[in-house]
Amino acid sequence: MTNTTRLAIDVGGTFTDVVELLPDTGELRFGKVATTPDSPTTGVLDAFAAAGAEFGEIAMFTHGTTLGLNALLTRTGARTAVIGTRGFRDVYLLGRTDRRTNYDITYRPPEPLLERFDTFEVTERSRFDGSVHTPFDVDDARRVAEVIASRGYDSVAVAFLHAYANPAHELAMRDVLAEVAPGVAVTLSHELSREYREYERTSTAVLDAYVKPIVRRYLEDLEGELARRGFGGRFLMTRSGGGAMTVGTAREQPVSLILSGPAGGVIGAAAFAELVGEPNLITIDMGGTSLDASLILDGEPVLHQGAEFEGLPINTPSLYIHTIGAGGGSIAYLDEAGALQVGPRSAGAEPGPASYGRGGTVPTFTDAVLAIGYLGTEVPLGGKLVLDRVLAEKALSPVAQRLGMTVPALARGIVRISTTKIMGAVRAITVEVGRDPKDFALLSFGGGGGLVAVDVAAELGIPTVLVPPGQGAFSAFGMLMADVQHDFARTVVAPLADLDAAEVEAAYAEMAREAAETLAAEGFPASMSRSLDVRYAGQEHSVTVAFEDLAGVEDSFARLHERQYGHTMTDPVEVTTLRLRATGAVDKPRLPLLPSRESGGPESDGAREVSGTEYSLYTRENLLAGDELDGPAVIAEHTATTVVHAGDHLRVGPYGELVITVGER
């Protein structure tokens, strides 16, 4: 790879963030432009323009997008069919037939992405060990393919019984569809997940098929535009599991992109944890539409072997990210009982908060923090967007009048409600799973994170808040850290004591060959790590244990089970899945060291009134390593703002990070 510019672009619900790395100097440049929901390619090209790099000079472009996620949220994906084994047509619609809330009479199961009219079955069947019970019926498959072609489906998911053990029938079905319905996008379940659990594997295939035509069209359009403008570098997409994938793989497996934007921030957080020597972090990423909370434990992100979208399972590895509707654009309103609520509905990028001056009239979190004084009108957001306080107060006034409150009091209430919701998200990933927030530092980023981080930390007893450089575009920075990654799995449900070491090694060798071939085709040498999913006999879910040899598995499992669940058992131990992660490493950027001040201390740029109290105003770009200041203060920067209250102490770290010691309240 030539030593030229690298670029990362993260498309959010309101803003598109861009980070440019100049490898010769290590300089990082952060930028922000408006997201263009109606033409996503336009927003990305605007971000390229904001970076100012010549297309021909860019060696690597890493991209994260919420396009697939938004299609799912709004139910605007492709018209999709699903084909199953005869007799198992309803696997997707029946699901697990469980109730998450036993005593809620208003409970409704998650809305499926298709109806029974869209489900089909083909005569074939494999057994759990891969042997064929019923041969694949080509004539029956052709009949189904003809119906799919005649009805005009955009996409089809094929999920045959036990295809994880023997994919031959799914591959044969794809051949039939290619012949009879060549215009239909096809997803095969075994190419996404080689694991048992038929419903979860089928749901994953349906989700992939539902977003595939949209994501594929977007990526093809973007690739074409970049090529026409002279881009000839490597094009990567971040994936939900914390790594990256080539754009070619992304076109074929878009389900892996659903959480690609938030994943970038967690990847960056793990790298940042190592850099500053804080191995245990709670991360909050507050953007324009939502807030994502996650954990870094012992320097590593928490990974789940499977995720969910609105109750619909995705059976691929994903970072543990808890998302709530609490962003800068979250709308404040009165519910049916007349109580003040904030979110999850958002003003989005168009028209955005009222204070943007783009036609928005409803009050939002951004309007509230502007009315309080956290934000000002003298520092443009992203260097371009000047907020309008008059419009913000005008939007807040109707709600304030209905509640009999002043506008400043309402604004403080909106911020308080948002803070409480964010505290709930942090508790969900800590207290509710047996972890104490006091054992972590809070890493805050995103355009709105610095506005609420200190309040969240104070309420939860977290002693330290860290704010990284370029916080408003930190998820894009994390994308520069993402290695190309592929995950492989094989189902082996058997007692640990009965496993044959030679058979286990043979299964890993098969996955390793496939992994090496895949990464070689993408231009990367492969490094590999192995793990096992292990559980006590009779349990439903398992713990993932790093694997070297069978002799150490039981002890490792006991330690992890104790750590995650607080106890161990004497029941027999069994293995459910063999896993292999293959990684193609990319060069990692390092944050440059910030110079120190030779004498004196940081000078304020004046003051800003915040709820009747004078807060000193500082420009972050003027702060140097070792600088210290006490709250109350507002630190404004190009992409975000950080608020420090009375009793809090801020120190600037060697890489420009803000280290805030939270005072007593």
C-alpha cells in the first residue's frame, strides 16, 4: 500500500462524519457535513469534499452506514420471499413462539418482514449430521422459482433444514433461481451462518435478503462515482462484529452492516483504551438521532455471538451495543397524559432541530441545550452551521406554556429527561448484568456526548470522564482501526468429554483453509484465532471460550461463567459450536502527541451564561497537553462541545484527550 491519505466516513441519522489521516505526519483532520437521506451517495461525496483530499491520493476508504438499519426501521426494504424445506414453511413466522413479558396483556410479537403469502417450501431434507434424508427435487424447486419470478419479488432467502451441516441443496436452489428468476437477489442461509438454530438462521437470511437490493444498489452507485472521480484505493465497510469487510463482501452479506456505524466507535474505544491505559470503559456515543452505549472490558469490546433487531434475531457475531432514541434531534413532546417526553422520534437531518433554521418547528434536545447555554451561536457546528437561539426558544414556547413553565425551565427538564434515559442505557449494560459503573471510566463521544457525560457520570458514581480528540467524529476515527475480519463456525453439539480431538482439529483446519482463501482473494494475509461455545448440559445459551486444546476448556469455561453469571455448577459441560475468526490486518493510525505549554495556563475566550451561572468558555483547539482548569466551563470545538460543572476538574492528556475528574454533587 502506498503511503498516502486514508479516509473514514460514518453516515449517521443527522450528520455524516469524516476523518482524514495523513500517514506522512500522523495528522488527523475531522469534519462533519449534513446527511442526505434521500440521496445517501450525495452526503458521502460531500464528506469527501469536506476532507479536501484528492480522490487519486486516497489509499484506503473505510465506510460505515445506517442505510440497511434505516430500511429495517422504516420497513422500506425489498419485497422478499423465503424458501424452506417442505413441511417447515412456517419456521420464520412461528419463530420461538415465546413471550418476553409474561404478564403484559398489551404485548405483541415483533412484526415480521414478510407474510405467509411470501413463504414457500421445496421438497428436500438433510439430517443434522449432513446426510440426505430426502433428495433435492429439481422440478419442485423450478415450480417455486417460477412463482417467485411471476410475483415480482426483489429478493429471496433460502433457508433449508440443517443446511449448516450440508449446504448442497441450498446451492442447488440458487442455481435454479439463477436460471428461472435471474433478476432476483438471493441469500443462502449457510453463507451467513453455519450454525444450528433453524429460526435464528432463517431470520438472519431474511434480514439480509430484505436489505440486499437497497444496500447493493447504493454501494454499486458509490463505487461507480468514486471510480469516475479517480479513486483507485481499497474500499472497506465496517461490520457489526467490530471488524471491516471489503465492499464486494458487503454487497453479498449486507446483514453484517446493520450496526456498522456504531461499531466504529467501539473499535476506536478499544484502541483508545490501550493508548491511555484505561482498560475498562463505558462508552456513550450520542449522535443526532440515537445514543449507543457499550463496554470495553480488559481492553477488548464485548462481543455477542448473535444480535437482535426489534426482536428479530441476527445469527452473526456482533458487538454488544445498547441503543436508545436519545440524540441531538430527539423531539420533546407531551404524551397523552400530559407528561413531558423526549424521543425516540427525531427531527433527523431534514428538517432537523428548529435552531438549524431549515424549517423545523418542533422542540428538540439541541434546541434545549442551546436555550440553556450549553451551546452558543458564536461557534458554528462543524464549522458551518450557526444555530439560531430565537428559533429554538420559539419551538420550546408552546410546550412550556402548556406546562405553565418558563422556556429555560422546560429546557432544563428536557436535558434532565435525556440524561436519565442515558443513565438507563448505561445501567442496562452494567448494573443489570452484575457490573458496577464505579469500576469504569466513561468515554464520551459523538456530537452530543460531551453535553451530558459529566452529569451521567456523577449520577452513576463514575469517577472519571474521558473525551477523545475529535469526539464528534470519533466513530469515523475508529473505522480507521478496523481490520478486515471474517467469522466461521461449525455446529458440534456434544459433551466436552466425548469430543474427539482429531475431529475437532479437522473441523478447524477446514475453516482455516476457507478463511485463508477468502482473505487471499481480498489481498490480505490471514491471522486466525479459535474459540468454542460451551455451556452446562441443559442450558440454552453458552459462553464463548478461547480455544487452544481440549484439556484447558473446562477450567476456562468455569472462570468465564463465574465472571459473567456469578456462579459455577457441577453439571456436565458440553460444546455447541466451533468458531474461527480470520483477520487481515490494516495499518493502525496513532494519535499524535499534543505539545505542552511552556508557561502559564489556558486562557478563556470569555464566558457563557448557563442557566443563570457564568461558565468560562474555552476553545479546545487552543488547549495543550498538561493544561488544567476547573468547572464550571464550556469547551467548544469544531465537531462538538463539552460541559464541565462546578466541582469538576479537567486535565488535558498527552494525546489531547480531556480527562475530567467528576466532583461531588
